[in-house]
Amino acid sequence: MDKFVETASLAWEWLESIAQCSQTKQPDIEGVTRLCATHEHALANEKLREWMVLSGMEVRLDNAANLIGRYPSANPNAQTLLFGSHQDTVPNGGKYDGILGAVLPVALIHYFHQNQIEFPFHIDVIAFSDEEGTRFQSTLLGSKAVSGTFDPSMLDAQDADGVTMREALVAFGCNPDLISQDAYNKQDVLGFVELHIEQGPQLEQANLPVGVVTAMTGIERHTLSIIGKASHAGTVPMDMRQDALVGAAQVIYMFDQLCKREEDLVGVVGKIANYPNGVNVISQQTDITIELRSPNDGSRIKARQEMLESINSLMAQYNLAYRHEQTYEQSAVTCADSLSSVLSEAVSRSGITPKHLYSGAGHDGLAVSKLTDIAMLFMRCTDGISHHPDEAILQQDLVAAVEVLNHFCLLIKAKQQ
């Protein structure tokens, strides 16, 4: 592990440097804000391009504003192993979410280049332009483009200033009409590996620097409008009320208990709006959002069915009407055993006990799974915090992650020879 300390220190230095490419000027206090196809994105790409060239890589910008560095094989017709993650952030986010998975692989390639380590396949590191969807409210732009699943209608999405995605990409030096031509060919790709901070506490609790991801969660979202009858809070007897807010409280409690029954279910009622929202008025209508997640689609669908049956029963019990709509669904994506088993062996060879866990968040791998087999390595983050200025990592964990990815590449190389 000691021979990777220098590489990890280089990655640490680069991560600190690229954190300054932000609309907020004090990343440790205000966090990092870096949105797709902005001045800050361009500054980040300049740094990444410099580091990629320093590491012996060929660099190009595709038409979806993805920056792609290639460590070429001596065989120009070789297949390509992909690494990568996103450069963009949520507003006032952290210094590591996404960008870690672009910077650390480049540092690893720098190690390969310095030590003249060659591979029978190309290695591409992709800094995806937009995963969070903060600017245009359209997620996974970069990874969908690479995977050949980009929907051109996304180009009409507007940011808060009315600038369309198409206009922003053109100003960034891209030709959005050619995005479909930038997709990789499936037969040319060996697989995709994404390094990402865990965004949760499990690795920290287990005192482990890294873990192997088994699946990325499935997600669904619902809106529920509960309709009662507004009236004077002091004059209507309790047993005669049609109180929409009370009905919503029952639904929230029911849903919380439902999600706590199974280990692989999580859910939240994230938004609530109440009308007329008066201090002495029985609520006439309460609107809530419901989000349900699980890496097991069967468990999620079963929970949804039970949730809807319970809502129907509760509304009848409290003499309330309701309107329900499912507004979003993303199926779970399972990481490929063919890659994950190699990643687990790489963890073991690094002297670390392999821990397997699923991701409760979405990642670029969701889109790339349409192109090729995927694997994912989580790295410990302090207190499981992400999407926040307090996001933090340990430099010693960078050392571990570099060593694991080094072993992974060498194991894939051995399989190719």
C-alpha cells in the first residue's frame, strides 16, 4: 500500500484544486456549486485536461460536454475499460461527490504512465458533464449520451435564466445535433467502474475504507392529495370531522412503519402542503409526496401495493376522499457479477475485508448499464454526509481506493492475456 501514498497525495491535491472551480468561493464553508456547461465547468475541464495529458492520456470533449481521457493500448483496435463519474454538483454540495470518481482514476493512470505499465485494452476516464440535473432538471445527461440513450427532447430544457440546454452546450463548444454519434459501441467496451463516496454510514461503522456495491436502488415517486372538509375547529365535534391533515398524518405513519419492516426498503414523505392552513380551521386538503426506494424491484412493487391498499382503507376510515398519481419510476440496476467479483478480489488483495452493500442513491452507472456491464466501488465518507459542505474523506482511504483499482486493472489484464 505504501507505494500508492504518493498517488493518493496527488489525487488529494487535485481534489482540493478542482474544488475551487465553484460559484461559491469558500468550499469548506459554502460548499461547491459547479453546474453543467458553465464557466466553472470549463475551469474544471481545463484542470482535468492538464492532469490527463500529464498522465499520458489522449483527451477529447464530446458533444454532451463530457471530458474523456484515454490511456491508449498499443493495439488501436483493443476494447476499452471505462472509469468515470460526474463533475457537476448540487448547489452548495461537497468536494467529493462525483468528482472523486473522475480525479482518482486519472491519478491511477498517472501511476501507470510513470511506471510504464501497459494494458491490452484502452482505459478511458470520463468526467460526465451532468448527473445531478441541477441546472436543467434533467439528470444523467453525460452518461446517457455515452450510452446511446440520450433523448434529444432534453435539449429543450431550460435553466432558471431561460437558457436551453441546447444553447448552453453550443456556447460550451459542443454540437448537440451530434450527441448520438458520441455513444460508445457496445462491442468495443469491456465494462464500466465507478468510484464514489458512499453517501452513507455503513463503511464508517464497519471501519472499512471501501466496499463493493451490489446494486443501485430502484426509485418511485407518488403524489397524494387528501380531501376533507374545512370547518371551524372549535365547533365541529371530533367524531364528525373530515380532517385532511389527520388523514395525511395516518398515511405518513403507515408508510414509515411499512418501510421499517424490511431492511432493503427506504422511503420518505418529502413535501407537504396544507390548505387552508389556518390555526383554527380543520384542514380541507393536504398534499404530500411519497418516495420509495429499494435495490429489489420485487420488494418495492410489493410495498407499493400494500401502501396503496392501506391508503384506501385509511381514507375510508376517516371519511376522506383522495387523488393519487405515480409520477416517476426507475428500476433497480444490479452490478455485474463478472466485474464485481474481480473488484471483490482486488479489495482482498489490498488486505481489506470485502464488504458488499447496495447504493440507495442513483449514479451515472444507471445509464451506463444500458451500454455495458457495470461495477461500483464505494469509499468511506465522514459521518455518511454528502450533498453538503461538510462532506469529507480520509487521505488514507484514497490510498486504499487507488490500490484496489490498481489490482482491479491488473486482474482484468491477466484475464485478457
